[in-house]
Amino acid sequence: MGPLVALQLYAIELECARKHFDDALARLEKISTVSERKEKWLARRGEILELAKRPQEAKESFAAALSAIESLPLRQRSAPATAELEKRVKEALDFRL
């Protein structure tokens, strides 16, 4: 069955709640490596790094997520979920400037 993303996401939430941020990031990396598209995972990485109080790394991850979104074909980029993710990432970057 491979890695069950839903279970991994739940485990990531538990790791974050326990402030085990490096463990959460390691789980996220496993999901990201098997995923064709990375923008969602880069944004989530940025959010976890924010929680871990690692602002420079968070900013870099959000910037990478935005770059990944901007490289998508217009059809994919204009999908509601992707447009919402782009909005969240831009807000996160604007907050850091």
C-alpha cells in the first residue's frame, strides 16, 4: 500500500503538538519524496519551521513553494486548491518581509 499519507499527516500533527518538529519534518520529507508535486509539502514544511521558531528556513521553504506553484501550467495553477495555497504562501512571505 505504500506510505498512507493521511496517517502520516496525522502523525505530523501529533509530532508538532508535542514540539517534536524535527520528527515532523522527517515524516514530511518521506511524503514529499514520493509525491510528484512538491508545492503543498514545501508550504507545510514552512509552517512547521515557523512553529519551530526557525524563521529563515521557513521563509526559504515558502519561497520554494511559491516557485513550485509559479512553475505549474496555468490549468493546474488556477485550480481552486492551488490558488488557495498560493494565497497562503504569499501571505506567509509578506508577513516575513
